[in-house]
Amino acid sequence: MVNPLFEVHLLNEQGKELAKSLAGEFHGFLCSLEGMCGTEGREMAIVRTKLEEACFFAKKAMANRKDNQQA
């Protein structure tokens, strides 16, 4: 048996739509930040990396919910 931390979660249609929605929300937030702060520099590179990381964990949290998984 695999530790639940490492399990693969196949998403149902609702989960797939939520994953797309999360990606869109993070994209919109990054676009807003780039409009205010610009796109260049070390700090903005860190912002992009941290948002990518946050999006990953948000999607993982969503995928862990049984109602978003295939039966």
C-alpha cells in the first residue's frame, strides 16, 4: 500500500474544471502583479516561482477532496 501522501488522484470532470479555474485565477493574479511591478528582476522571478508553487499546492488540495476524484 502506498502512503496517501504519494497517491495519484484521477480527477472527475468537476475536478478538471476546478483545476482549470485555479490556473486561471493564478494567471490573472500574476498578470495584475506584473502590471503593477513589471516583469523583470529577481524579485519578480521569485514571485512567479512562489505563485507556481502555491498553484501546485492549491491543485493538490483540491485533488485530495473525494468529491473531485474519479470513483
